[in-house]
Amino acid sequence: MTSDRARLCLPSARSDVPAFMVMDVMSAAARLEQAGRHVVHMEVGQPEAPAPSTALAAARAALSGSGAALGYTESLGIPSLRERIARHYAETYGEAVDPSSVLVTTGSSAAFVLAFLALLEPGDRVALSVPAYPPYRHILTALGCVPVLIRTGPEARYAMTPEALLAAHREAPLKAVLIASPANPTGTMMTPDALAALIATAEDAGIAVISDEIYHGLDYAFPATTALTTSRKTVVINSFSKYFCMTGWRVGWIVAPDALVRPMERLHQNLAISVPTLSQVAAEAAFDGRAEMEAVKAGYARNREILTTGLPACGLDRFLPVDGAFYLYADVSAFTPDSHAFARALLEEAGVAATPGLDFDPDEGHRWVRFSYARSQADMIEAVARIGRWLKGTG
């Protein structure tokens, strides 16, 4: 009887996924701040700027009305928000999208869960570039799927190639491939031709394509291209978190092929019912705040320049192409064989929070650290100064 009771609260095998390391770094930084230390936050991909004033005004207006206005919405999302998201594709990419193909989700995180559940069976293999956003593989693992990590390199600007995808498919059939451009943690982007070639190759081989486009709008080297330009059979995921600075509002969306809309809707009805109404109201109004967001983006561009010129002077002169998003992925192997220890010491001794590459690349991440430049220009200048002093042993 005792042994039976002991098993009551044993965690499931599917829950045995690694921690999302950046959240642990955030917690360690918070403890230092509570002790009176000043920390420059470069660990988390979270804009310092607030949501657009148009979004905040819409939320205030909704709160000033009756509570009934903030009840459940349709599981697919408020119709006017879905229509506004569809119009965004015409305005931004020149692509006509039917609002009926748009599903509003609780951030992009819920969108990935819905996409994986709608497309995949336990045991299915899914190709991912590496380095990559860790919850991709963690969610897939929890759902009983198999992440297939495909190493990227400088010859293709750190993007997955059609040849590498087909090679993995020949080893054992792939059910899907997940593409991200701009990518996290690297900030690299796929050229339009490279993106189109990879999508065409995948679909010709019977491999479904999921395109993570949550950093669209934050592009500096060249404009980002939606996967919808190449194929309407792709599952496209986006979010209000990054460009629109609405991380805590938790609103994302999916543009899905027709055959997947109803299955995703059924899943969403059961898993979440609907996205918080207040957040949806604010998200719709956020599209009218683009002028503010472009000013925020200009600040990221200045921060990017501060890091790409300042870090080499500190000795961190090897990093991947800083094309988009707000990340710089730096090689720290000249200083350490252990990026986790490097990041911990950088935080404790210099007061700069950064994320070790092991979070994004379990095999070679010990050589890399991700720096986010989503905060203020003053923070970036201070961070470079602290990093420089610390690496030279004077800080």
C-alpha cells in the first residue's frame, strides 16, 4: 500500500524535458537585483518598450465597459481580429489571405502545440535547424515526437539546406520540418530564394512545413519573406510578442491550410476555449501603432550597431550574421569551453545576464552565448563596457 501511494505523484516520462535555460537565467538575475545589484538584461527576448499606445487605449476602453464584453470569444478568435491579421498579409507581403484560415492563439507557444497536435502522431520525426529555439524540441518530445536536429553552417548562412533535409529524410522518413527566419537564437535570416527552395523540396518529398515567423518586421539585412508566398500548404505561425512588444499579452496566430483549420479549432476548443478577450482587443488595435513600432525597431538597429562594433573590441569578434530579430549569437570558445559557466560568471561578476548556447544547441552550444539587444541604447553601451572590463580582468 505504501509503495502504491508513493507512485501517486510520480511525474510522467513525457514531462522529463530540459528546463528552458533562459528562464533560469532570468531567475538568477532577479535574485541579484533583489540583493541590490544592477543587472543589464541581455538574456531574454523581451522588448523593453511597451505595447503600442493604440493597443493600450483599446484595452482601457474595453475595461471601462461592461464585464460581459470580456467573456469568451469564438475559439478561432474575434472575427475582426482575424480579418485584420489577414489584411496584414496583403499590406506587408502582397499576399491575399482568407480570414477563415486564421486562428488566434495564446502566444506562439500555444500555436506550436496546436500545429504539432494537428499534424503529427507520436513517433513522427520533425526536422529542426540547430541551433534553435529550445521549446521546439521540448514540446515535440513531450508529445512523443522525435526532433531531428540538422546542423547548419556558414556555407548556407546558417540555414537548413534542401540537401541536408533530404539526407535526414533518407535516414528515416520525416513528417515535418520547422523553419524560422529570422531565427532564434542566431538572428540569421533565409534569403527569399533559399526559403522557397527549402519549402519546395520539403513538399515534393511529402514533408509538411511549419514556418515560425514571429520575428517578422524585425529585419535589417533584407526584408523577411513569408512562407505563404511560396506555398499555401504551409502552417505559418506568428505573434504579437516581438515586433508589437506584447509578450505578456500572450497573443499569437496561425495561418493554416484549409484542411487543418477545423482540426485546430477542435483542439483549441478543448485545450483553451479561447484567447483572453482583452488581449485580442488590444492586439487588433496594435496594427494601428506601426509608427511607434518602427521607432522601436530603429532603436534595435542602433543597439545592433553598438554590439557589432563594441563586442569585437572586447575580444568577442566571432558571431553569426546579425540579420534580424534582436539577437547576437557569439562564439566564446576563445575564453571558455563552458558557455554555461561563462554566462553564470558574467552575471555574477559583471552584472550582465546572457543565455548560454547550450539552451539552443545541446551538442555545440558550450561554445556560444546569445545576447539580446531588445533593451535601451544606454543598456547596450553599459553592457559592452562591462563585458570589456570583465574579459580583460579589470571589472
